[in-house]
Amino acid sequence: MSVPPYPRARDLLADKVVVVTAAAGTGIGSATARRCVEEGARVVVSDWHERRLKATADELAELGRIHAVPCDVTSDDQVRALFDETVARFGRVDVAVNNAGLGGTQSILDMTDAEWSRVLDVTLNGTFRCTRAAAQRMVEQDHGGVIVNNASVVGWRAQQGQAHYAAAKAGVMALTRCAAMDVASHGIRINAVAPSLAAHPFLAKVTSEELLADLAGREAFGRAAEPWEVANVMVWLASDYATYLTGETVSVSSQHP
């Protein structure tokens, strides 16, 4: 099935201040940052790769108000600095999209402690650090807020060579559920998306063509999602159309068993 037309903006995030991590490049993060700008938000984009981050910020600056802050989510000091700078520049933070994650393929038989720990530290611990920092700022502001975490369907499903990534993403889902309960009384919502397969150049570099073709063939639409199709769901969760939804993980998938 062919890719549908790119949807027009509807000001779903008008005047909101949004932080998006891992926003450099051409994946879900940069697509989300673009959609947020198009929907009227002021956006802080962040990534550990400064050159790609600057290129992304320069490109998006043509659409609206963008500010770039380098950040490695494995460093709590850098995560806190990211949200401090957002508040210093725009006065507040309304939405945090925690997109940073690290994958890889390795059998549990050969996986080292270092490989396991690296994926968990970026994907799960990084999401925890960003969720904590964003929630703390939102509580201080006392006008609510939204946090959207990027999980994955492998947090539910078995896939060969993905024990570390699947464990991390299942942890993101559990973190999302429990953290949402901690901050609900402050009017803060925390949800997650769980994409199955989103097509972008970085994925093609780390995944074989055979595996990508196999995974796409399992999708009901016979293709991978475009990154902006995942971003659309993130934007909806961040918007006022999802005000009664918290602690949930929304599957962005057409995959059948």
C-alpha cells in the first residue's frame, strides 16, 4: 500500500514549548520536531551528535522557532541542563518527547555486559532521566504538562537478537505507567508510543535488507511506517485531544501476529 499524503497542520500545539531528544538526522525524533513546529510549538531539539543537531535545527528554523541544545541522555547533568536551558530561553516546558534510544542485534549467547548495559543506559535509563527532569520542571511550574516516551512493539513481542533492546523498551512502558501515577495529581500526563517498523536511513545501516523486507511483509499495509506517521501519534498525545489519557502505551503498528 502506498504512503498516504502528508497531513496539513492544525495548530494542535500552538504556543506550546516542546523538548524533543534524539532529534537530529532523519528518524522519528526529527520528524516529531518538524511536526511540533508545524503545529505551532516552540521547539528545543536535542541530540548528542552536535553537527547533525545543528543541521536539523537550521533546517527547521525556516518553519518556526527552534533552539538546539546538545545533550547525552546518559549524563544526568546534561539532561538537567537541557531542561534548565529550555526554561531559561522560553520560560517554561509544556511537552517533553523522550525519543532517545539505542538498539543493536546480538544473541543472548554472545551478548557482553557492556553491550547489555549500553543499550539499557541510553534507552531505559536515559528515558528515566529525561522523564524525571521534565516532570520536576512541570511540577515547579504548576500548570501541568505532557511527557511522551518512545517505546517499541518489541517490548511486547519476541524478536531474535533483541533481548537488551526489548528489555529496555518493556522497561520504558513500565516506567511510563508508574511515573504517570506519580504525577497525575499535578495535572501531568505521561504516555508512550510503541512503533513496530519505521523507515529511515539509520535503520537501514544497522539492519539487513532481508530482515527489513521480512518485517515490512508482516505489516498489514505491506510497508514500514514513515517517521512522520509515528510523529503524528506523538503530537496527538501531546495535544489537548488526549487530556484524559495517561499511563498508556499506544501501538503505532499495522503488524499482525
